[in-house]
Amino acid sequence: MLEIRAGVEKAYEDVLTREAVAALEALASFDVDRKALMAARTARRAERARTRQRIGFLDPKGVIPRTRITVQDARDGNFVGSEIPGDLQRQWIQGTGPAARPNTPVNSSLRNIAYALLSGADGWMFDGEDALGQVSTMSLDNQRNLKLAIHRDPLFLRVAEQVAAEMNQWSTGFLKRPIVADWGSQLAFTTKIFRARGLHLDDRHVRHADGAGFSASIVDATLYVVNNHQALRQSGASLVLYLPKIQTAEEAALWSDILTALESHVGLPTGTIKVYVLVEQIEECFQLMEIRAALGLHFVGFNTGRWDYINSVSDAMAWDERFVNPNIDAITMTYGYMRNYEDRVRRAVNTPDQLGRCALWQGGMEPNIPVGSEAGVASSMKRAVGGAEREQREGASGKWVAHWKMVHIVRPVWEKAGQDNQLGRPFPRLTYGPADADGLMLLEEAPRTVRGARDLLSVALQYGNAFGQGLQAAALKPADFFGNDDVLYLMEDMATGEIRLSILWEWLHKRAVLTADDDIGVKAGDRFTPELWSQLLIEEYHKLLEADNKDVFDVSKQTTLPIARAIVEAYVMDPMKLPWYIDLLNINLDNHDLTEAKRRIRLLVDAFRKDGTRVTENLDFAKVAT
């Protein structure tokens, strides 16, 4: 039996319908398996650190758990995958972002979806995960807004008409032309895609009746599918999800079983729900074909993320004092282990299955926003177009953008190429030798500087503060560039915080060697010491306290910003590397008391130190949701 948080079921009876709650109850048994797999993750991580072992490939003679498919058959394409539906054949540009805003009336919050569906993007990934704030009841606001838009509710249509006029006003000035000709028909152009939260997270408003946490993945996928499958299918649209943070083929197989059970519960044929999988974890990159096979008829493609993947590499190699990343801006998709990871993804999707079907490769995120000085915008847009050209040239069928204003800047790259997709483009088959494994952890010479450390720390503090304010997607830049319009803000989500703290932890506990002099007295060849860390923390935090409200909300400076600092200190300074920054942020959602925050931080750290237990449940569940 499941328990819904007091006040939520009545306030969101349009989302938590009888049908939706019944579906959640029907799928609840899968949560036992989910928790077992998450415990296995933690145990693998600890065992690799204890034995100083790198991640390796699976035994080709083994069988993928929860399936009858051998590892070798998966690698050889001896399985049946999915056809690519018509509305996914051309996904040149997929926008990303949440469908709700924090503490905002519905008519204002709906503007997020209107911008997305009028943007001209081929698809839009409405985020329930890294970019969606979780304060208060935002996860349910997100579901409500999506239902209103997908069902073309009159309230949403009024909002969309207003937003279309504003978008044309902007584009006429920036692009010298309107971008929305007929707002009513434009709403049907963009494929609607939803990203559920990962298997590692608990929901904040639904739990087991005994008080144990319940899967956020199951809640997100179930509410979206139950509330919208009929309207989407009646309009000729596909049911499409993005699945994040998968680490193994066994986890993918669990997802497949959950989705198949959900399809059965609502009367849909197996394989109706299609999924992209984000490649965000290094262990996942060792099992790409196995993940494709495990998801079978559901799987349509991989997406190559950047921040989360870098974080996973750093975390997987935390035990190896020789593995030290450079400045984060040096770790592009052409850097060492990133280059090799991307290559494995494109080779995996273009390996045909038994029916000759290949899958899609959706390229990574373009985080720029065209807002700033003329010179700053021109320079950033040139880099954005160059990045898109590189991905198209390498075989991607499209890419992500983090803001609707970027759609018409980047999409022409694929328009010029003219192909709907690059399905089946010939690449060498994947190989599984020692050199392949080593390539996924390949470091290359690159700068590691005080400037880089400041950037890591400033943005990590800002992100933790934004998270506490309900903005899991936030436009950020290092404090030293506040007021400098030549340096653009980048749209950042949870992944940006994860990787920045991981690298700072790495530099501090592995005593990273810095590669350049700095005017604070550091010389090339000096180590990144606890004293230097403390100095930078004091200085960067002070800059945020002194910043204008535009960059750091004044209301946050005595509430969520001090908590963000306490979390950063706890994560970076502890010799025991915690697996997720988001755990520390989640347990402090809707809490603005620093003393209470420190108590919760200690609770989480002590639990993980004792036996690897992650505190993931909502500590405020018993309070009435507001």
C-alpha cells in the first residue's frame, strides 16, 4: 500500500486521479527490485574503491538479468529493437526544460510549455528531473501543466497566443523575422517528450504505507502516461520518455519491465512507450548494446550528456590518486575519455538488430543563451554553431538546446545537411578489449588553475542556492564575470553542481598539481591545498553576498545561500566521497534554517559512512504540503 502526503491528493486531484493512483499501486511491487539495484550500485562502488579496481566489460557468456539475452547476443545485435516512430524520425533540435516554475500561478507557469511548443524545436524534453525544481509541489505542478497543454485546455491556449506574440517580437529584433506564423498549428509541430527522475531518487509526495520512500521514477512515468496517453495517441503523437542515470543493463531491464507493466495496466500494446536513454554514467558506457537489448521494443536512441558523464568518471575514479581532471572548460566532447565515450555511443546505435533496425544518436546540450553584449553573443553563437556542426559531422541525428531562443540559431546546421537522421551510418562495430576500457578513462594534458577552481566553486555555490530557491535550471556564470556582458550566462541544471563538486573534491583530496601561476601567489607546480581551498571558499562566498539581486537573490543571502555553503563544505572536505550532491540538496528542500540544515547534513553523512545507506526520503513528508 502507498501513502500520499497530506493535502496533496485533494489539491492535485486532476493529476493524482483514481486511475493514476491505481496504476501506482499496481506498479508498487517493482520498488523492491529498484531498491535492491540501488543497494547493489553502492556496493559495487565501495568494492571497486576497496580493491582499487576500474570498471570493466561484462562477461560475454553471461545473461542480462531479467532477460534471456546473453551479453554476446546483445553485442551482436541478436535481439529485436524498436522501429523509429514517424514523429521521432527527424529530431534535429530537441529543447529541454521544465514545464513549471516555482511558486507561480498556473497561467504564468504554463508559459514554459508555450515557449517550448512554439519554439520550432523538433522535440521538447519536458524535464521532471535535473532541471525541475522540487520545492513545495513542483513535481505535481509539472504534471498538471503538461496535462493542460497536451489536452489543449483553453487556459493553455490563451497563454500560448500571448507568448507567440512575445516570441515574434524578440525574433523580429534578433533574427529579423518572426518565428511563429500560425501559433495554433505550431503547437502541434514539436514532439512532446518527458524525462522522469532516475532510479536513485525517492518521490517527495508518495511513499510506502510503512513510511519507506517510494520510487520517483515510477511516480513520474506513471502520472505522465496515465494522464496523457489517450490524448497523445488520438493526436497521432508517440508516447516518449527520456530515462536518466541508468548505470547497467540490469537497471535498463527493470525499466523495461516497469514500462511493460504500465502499458498492460492501461491497455497499450507492449513497446508503445518509446524511450531515449541518456548516457550519463561511465559504467553505462561499458554496457551500451546490452542496455539497447534490455529495453528492446521500447528503445529508440541514446543521448550523449556532458556534465553528468564527467561527474560519473570522476566518481568512479575517486580511489585513484593518479586520476585528476583538469579545468572543467577543458573537458569538451573532444577531450580524451569524452571523445572515446561519444565514439562508442555512435557505434552502438548504428549496430543493427535482428531486423536490421538501428537507433538514434541525439547529441549533447548547447547551454548558451543569446543574451548579452553584441560581441559576447556573436562569439558564443559562433561556438554554438561550431559545436553543432561537429556533432552533425560525427554522426548525431540532432542535439539539445537549453533555451528556446537557441532553436533557430542551431537548427540550420541540420537543415543544411538535409537528412532527417543518420540512422545506419556505417561505423566500426564495438570492440571490448583492454584498450577500449582504458580509452574510457583517458586523461590528456590540459590546464588546472586557480581560475578554474574559482569557476568551479562559484557556480557550485550559486547552483546550490538556486536549487534551494526552486530553480533547478538556472542561468549562471562565475561571480568574477557578474556585470560583464561579454561573458554570457549558461543555462545550468543539477548536473553542473554534481561535476563541479566532484572535481573540487578530486583536486583537494588528491592534492592536484596546478599548471599556472596566479596573482594570489600560487605558482605552476604548486599543489591544491586545504589552505588554498579555504581561502577560495571565503573569497567566492563573499562575492555572492555582495552581488546584485539580479545574480544572487537578496532574499537568499540569509536563507538558502548559507545552506548551500554548508553543503559544499560538507561534500568537498570529507575524505569519504559522497555519491550524490543532490542527496544533500534534497534533504534540505523547503528548509531555510541553517542549524537544521547542518543537522540533516550530519544525518546523511553519518548514515552513508556507517553502512552505505543513502538518506533519500522526504524528511518533511509528515508536514502538510503547501
